[in-house]
Amino acid sequence: MQKTIFVVDDSATNLTMAEIALEKNFRVITASSAAKMFVILKRILPDIILLDIEMPEMNGFDAMTQLKADPKTSKIPVVFLSAMDDTSIKTKCEEMGALGLITKPFILSDLLKLIESNI
């Protein structure tokens, strides 16, 4: 059975690129906002979430806090996606319990390695 990945990003281009890159190996569900992700989470629990940090309304860090606060979603592994490649951002991601930070545009082999070693 295919593993399910949520990709959450406010950029339609990034969602499409991630879906094309991952759909050969995984069931990919995309959401253009954290709010939409939480609606989908009521019906489907993924094996891993790829979560953009910089989004309007609710950023990735706020979404992660909400994920960790709910016993139903607190154990879902999260990988942050960001155009920012900053040591303080990486540290915050680790402190929040994320598996890591993948810098956009991402290198597919690096992303797949991180996903496959954690689900």
C-alpha cells in the first residue's frame, strides 16, 4: 500500500512540482494553506507532511504547534520546506520536533531520502 504524503504550500507551482516529483512513489495530497490541511486531516491521516514555513494566514510554525497539540496528529512526521536557509530557522525546526528542513527549490533525491528513512 502506498504511503500518503501531504504537501502544504501556498505556491501552486511548488505544489505541482512536488506532486509530479513524488506521485510515482507515494499518494500525494496537496493543500494550498494550513487551514485546508486541517480540513483534510479530519478525513485522512498522512504518513508524513511536507509543510511550507512562509504562508499567509497561518505559517508553518503555527501549523506545527497545532499539529503537535492534537493527539490524533501529534505523531505525524513533519518536514519543513522553505526558501530560507538560515541556521536559526533550522534550529527552530528541530526544536519544534520536525524531521528537518528542506530548502526550496528542493533536490528530489535529498527529499526522497529524508522521506523514505522516516516513514
